Amino acid sequence: MSTAHTAALSGPSRVDTATGIPNGKLGMWVFLASEVMFFTGLIAAYVVLRISNPAWPGSHGHLSVPIGTMNTLILICSSTTIVMALAAAQRGAIQAVRGWLLATAALGSCFLVIKGFEYSAKFAHDIFPKTNIFWSCYFTLTGFHGLHVLGGILFNLWVLRYTASPAMWASRRNRLELAGLYWHFVDIVWIFLFPLLYLF
């Protein structure tokens, strides 16, 4: 592989801007800041409702801690695979980038499938958002998080299509770093949701 070809497949090039930060990365940080405020509001509302309700209904044994733990491990593994994709991009290993991106998308899909089975089990037991305040909070928090996981999967697949052409990858390889930032955010949100909903 030529030096030029390797450079086209390697990590993002330096972009000089007024802030010293590439515009895409700055935009992603601003977007993530708004998402942090969004989930902070939801989680804070859940905590306030729980503290102010002495007879908090809880899940009454309908949430499986092992399944929640499995989903947590899946997302932790997906954070590792997206990091491996970034490392492969820096080495110029385009095939490895594809593989790790596909692995990240696959793990995210596994998370959603498991969550779908969880939802189905709740519905089979006549548990819906209207059942009580806990389940209203549960479906709201996990539902919005699931939508963000889906968005992250689509983002990763969008980046994956750029690896089909070295020329396209050379001009858009910085998208991989943005996808990684978003994916880590999605994983961190679940790290907060899992103990709040499943353990306490």
C-alpha cells in the first residue's frame, strides 16, 4: 500500500478553526451537552418522584437483574469495539475499521433485541407505562435511551459506508471520531440507568 493511500485511511487530519477545535467535533460536543441536559432532567425527575413517594411501587420482581447486567456488559463491549475501530483507522487498517464498526453495530442491535424481549415480557404481564409511576418512568427512560442506541447504530453504519472508497474515507474519516463520542455517551447514560432502575 502506498504512503498516500495509507495516509488516506489513517486518522483525521488537523483542521484549523477559530476555536482550535474542528467544527464537526465542536458541534458534536455542543449536541452532547444538550443531550446530557435532556437525560439529566429525566433522571432528576425520576429521583425526585421516587424520594417524594414513600410508597414507591417499584418493579415488583418484573425486572431481571441478570438480563440488565447482560445488556450492560454488551454496551461496555461495544465501547471497546468503537475504540478498536478508531485505533485501526489510525493505523490505516481499513478492513479492521469495517470489522470493528460492524461489531459495534451488532452489539448495539443485540442490546435493542434484548430490550425488545424485556418489553414483550412486560406487556405479556399487562405492564404498561400507565400501570404505575415506576413503569411510566421505566418506559420513558429506557425508551428514549433505546432510540439513542438506534441512532448510534445508524451513525456507525453511515460512517461504515465511507470506508468503501479511499477517496471518500480521506475526506470524511473524522466522522468516525464523532460516532465514537456519541456511542460513548449512549453507553454512559445506560451506566446510570441500570442501577437506578434495576438495582435500587
